Amino acid sequence: MNVGSLYWLIVLQLAVVCIECKTPGLQTRITDKALNYATDVALDILSKQVTGQKIPDQHGSTGDISYDITGLQINAFSKPSSKASLIQNVGVSWSTSGSSLNVHGNFHYKLHGIIPISDSGSFDLRASSINAAINIELGSDTTGRPTMKAVGCNCNIGSADISFHGGTAWIYNLFSGLVADKLKDIVGGSNGILCQQLNNLVNVNGTESLKNLPVTVEIAKLFLLDYRFLSKPSFQSNFMETYHKGEVFWKSNPIEAPFPVPPLLKFSNTSRMMYLWVSDFLFNSMSYNAYKYNQLRYNVTNKDLPGGVLNTTCQKVTCIGNFIPEIGKKFPNTTVMLYMKSTAMPNMTVRNGSTMVDASGDILFFAQQQGGKYIYFLTLSAMMSSTISVRIQNEKIFAKVLKLPIAVKVKDSKIGQLSPQVLDLIIKGVVAVFVEPKLNDFGNKGFPLPVIESVHFVDTQLTIAKDTLFIATDLKYKG
């Protein structure tokens, strides 16, 4: 990422949807506090970029004097004060005031007359009371990516003082004012060096950096998390609101989920830099595709469980053949495989401080035979209603299973009547040792939020409300 584009990255992380557009799965609010923080950091960067900037050689004449100004370079630039303002239906206006810069260069002049006189030396120009303003149009393209364009940049220099070193002093007054005005025009104005730098930050560095804004993120090589913009940004007096698609697709066949996005809960907060609304639809759309494309099916064998739990014959009491004698008698000296599959899409529900996931499935039992074949003998139906804790860290949403109660009953049996208590004990053990760690492994990978890598969350707070994870945070730039 080019460090000069922080300001534009924070402004354009997300985009807003109009009334006619679809309900978003993710919404953000960028406040004027974030914009002004971004401009302050951007000015530090701009100061470094302007200092050392070389200026093309200049040649000219005034009256009988011709001159050459060479080796021009800006050797100092003072950071101005600045203010960012939101412009309705356009974007952002950024104004700076009170900066100054120093330009060092060499001069050579020639006085044309009966007796030609020529001389050379160096000079220092100090330009002060520099004010600049630029507008940035914000939008999105047809692919849902953000766009930006610099318009209407202008810069004016209040005063310029020039000091010459070397050469004949009396001749300076003949052209010093012209040289000072010439350099003011080069530095200031709508096409001057400062406006060139500002336009370059937006149209070149900023646009290039936006390519790194994650509008689509691959998950587990199978899913595609879609954060594309739904429309142009929307601006209020002290914040901009934005909306994203906020849906997870099956990567090879991205079709929208057949259920609506619930409305996000409204919040009026504006005291922090950034707010994000994340709908539980985002997680449920992934759940839908995981179920539809058979990703919620697992074969559990002895290698997944400790101590030979799925052995049908053992000396210890901890194998399935001792827990359920019917299995040991019918299939001695072998192992059991559990085929676990969802029978419906797991559904996440977010409400008033709690996050729940309801799931149902079947557990099919198979006994392994010689040659690697398996014989089916039992099906249990299972219902789970798990409690999930959610946290925000490193600009990702992480989840962890707190409670995973499961209720099972016999759906089909080829080995007669079985004890419900024993079956319940076995399945709870499988859940605790295999299912829960597997879910937590996935939750520990996290859902990335659409933020550029160099922009980080600070002092983040999470509120769990109806159908909504509401995130309030300040931002820190680490270039």
C-alpha cells in the first residue's frame, strides 16, 4: 500500500445503499472524527513527500536582464492545519491553511547593454500563508468497487520572500520580484506542485491502494465472502453511511441465498471514528451454502477420537462395544464409523446479548468389515442449540462455542432396543472431543472485515442486538 493514500482509504472503505436497493448484510458509518484523523496523518505523509521535491529549471527575462534558475528543490515544508468536511451527494472537501515551504536554487543572470554584465549565485525562497483546498468525488463502479476522483484543487500563497547569496547585490532588485512571483506560480495555483501532489495522492496512489480493499474474500478455498458496494456513498453533515453486500457465496456457483436479509438495528452513535453493522445473514448465507453443497458431513473414526472409543471389543470399559453390548456381540473385533450429516441448514440467531446456533442432523453407525467394507446398523437423530461467544480482534470477527447441548433419539435400529441414556452419553462425548473442537477451529480463523491492512481497530466495543453485531471503534494507522 502506498502510504500517501490513508485518507482516501478510510473515506472509501464502504458504500451506501439507497432506499430502492437491497437490504445490506454489512453497513458502516465513518464519522468526521475519522476523516480529520486521516487528514492529519495524510499531512504528515504529504510533508515528507513534498520535502526534497525537485522543481524544473526556469528561464526568463525582464527588460534588459535574462536569467536562468536551476537546481530548484523544496528543502522544508511545515505542516498546516486542516479540516475535512462532507459534501452531500459528492464526497469530501479537504482544506488546509497556514503552511509554509522553503525553496533553494541557483541563479545566473545577464544584463544586456553596451557593457554586458553577468553573474551567478544561489537563493532561498520562503513561501508562507499557504492555503489549499481539494474536493474528492466518491463512488463505486459497476463491479461494486469504490472509486475516487480529485476535482477542483486550488492553492494560493500569501507571501514569498527571496534572499540571494553571492553575485552583485544591486542587480537583484531588478528581477527579484519576478523570480518570486514565478516560483509562487510554480508552487501554488491549481496546476502547481502542491495541487499536483494532492491530485496524485487521490488519482494515482489512492486508486492503486483501493485495489487492496477486500471487496471479496476467499474462505476455506470453497466460499466467497462478498463485501461489494451496493451503491454510491451517502453523506450527512458529520458522517457518511455505507452498505455492503455482506453475503457468503459458494465460490464456484455464486447464487444468492433464498431468504431475505433482516433489517439492521438502528443506532445514532457518532462519537467514535467508525461503526459497523454486521447482519447474522452473513453467517447464515455461509451456513446455507455449506449445507447445500454437502460440507456439513463428516466421517468420524478412531483416528478422530482418543483411546479406541469406537472399538467394538476391548478390555477397557471405554469402548463403544462395552457401552452398547449389542454392538460388541453383533460386530466383534472391529471398529465403528460414525457418519454425521446435517439434515437442515444450521441457523444463527443474534438477539439482545446472545448468539445462538440451532442445528439438526443424523448420526449413522457403520461397522467395518474385512476388506474395508462397512455395514450399516443404526441411525440417531440429533438436535443442537449452541451458545456462541463473539469477539472482534485484528479486524476480524471470531467465534467460540460456549455451550453445545445435544439431544438424541433412535431414528432407526438394526440391533434392537438401545438405552437412551447410554446413547446420549456416547454422543455427548463425540461432540465434546470432535464436533466442538472442529467448530472452534473454524471460529478461530475469523471472518475478515473490509479494512485495509495498515488501518487497525483501537478500543473496539461490540454490542449484540437483534439480528445485528454492532461494532464501535476508533482507528489507528500503522504504515
